[in-house]
Amino acid sequence: MAESSPHILVVDDHRDIRETLARYLVKNGLRASSADSAAQARKMLNASAVDLVVLDIMMPGEDGLSLCRYLVESGGAPVILLTAMAEDTDRVVGLEIGADDYVTKPFNPRELLARIRAVLRRTSMVQKERDPISSERLTFADWTLDLTKQHLIGSDEVVVPLSTGEFQLLIAFLKRPKTVLSRDQLLDLTTGRTPNIFDRSIDNQVSRLRRKIEKNAKQPELIMTVWGGGYKLAADVEDPDA
């Protein structure tokens, strides 16, 4: 397998699941490693570059949500959660803390592969979407966005990590300040897909982003809801290196 192929880390305490999935990913052109616990996963993440983590929520010892939170807060690899049918609450919590997607067990390996590739495409698009932004930083309101480290810096110098999805959404707004963007446009800009009638993922991402950047997320002043239209960033955006 070429070293340039994306490296996927599969973390699951069930040997059959992690090894079968790892073999399937390799067969389909990816590099794959597996870990049977969060502790082993942390060691592997420190030892080699990983492009995406497929992470089981329910594991003995440190659970998947704890490891997911660590990855998000440290600006690590994007995460796809593996969840059981009865784990609705854990799935919601995982998305709230910054997981990029989830698949419910028992899962179809082909569907999971498609979701992995979609998240990898979105991650790659973030890098390409910097053009025409020439700076590695953008400022708006009381915030500075570091495009290289994928986190926000407040006026008090406190660093706020962003998940891949939150970062992509914020980039979409910062590149189009004071422009109304529909949910369809935002979904296309951040995931490259068109929503179905039940898709509320953009609303969820906006809510999570508001909780990080607004003084009062229930009365937002930066990301405004435009009824019947979508959302818009109400602040001016500056490129300090321009």
C-alpha cells in the first residue's frame, strides 16, 4: 500500500470487528491500523500520523467518547463513531463534542467506507478552500482563527479547539461575511452533498459553533439566523497579514 494513501485507525475492543474492517479498508486502497482500546489508540496516535479514526463508543476502560473529546480538543484526526442501535444519547453527545460522523452497528462496510471517504474529502477540501485567503489567520469580532492549527483564539488568549466540521463551517462563513447562506449551500460547502428533507446537520453544527463563539448562544450576535433563508455571519472579517 502506498505511503500516500490515507491512514485509518480502527479502535474497537471486538477483535473480529476491528481486524475485519482493517482488512476491508486495505483491500479498498487505504492504509489501516487497529487498536483494541483507547489506551492503545493513544500510543499509536503518538507514534504515527493518522488521517481518520473509526472509533467504537462502548469499550472497557476509557470509552470512545473520552477519546473523541481528546482528539477534538487537541485538533487531532477526524472521528467517525461506531454506535449501537440503543446508544442514541451517546451518539448525540459524540456529535456535540465534535465527532464528524457516525455509523450504527451492525454496519455495512461499504457504507462505512463511503463515509470515511466523504470525511477525508471534506478534510482535504478545507486545505484547498484557503484560496483566496492568503493568510494563516483571520480575525472577526473578538476572535482570531488559526487556519494551520484549526482553532480559535479569544481576546483573552484562551484557545478554543474546533472539530473538522466546525472549522469547515466557520471557514464558509468567514469567506462570505454578511452574506446569507442557505442550509443547502452550507452543506454543499462543508460536506459536498445535498441535504434530504430530514437533514438537520447544518443546524446542529451551527448550534455547536455558536456555543463556542457567541457570548450568549441563545441570543446570537455573530452567526445570525435569516428566517426562510439560512444563516449569515454578521461580523467584519480581516486578514491581518494582507
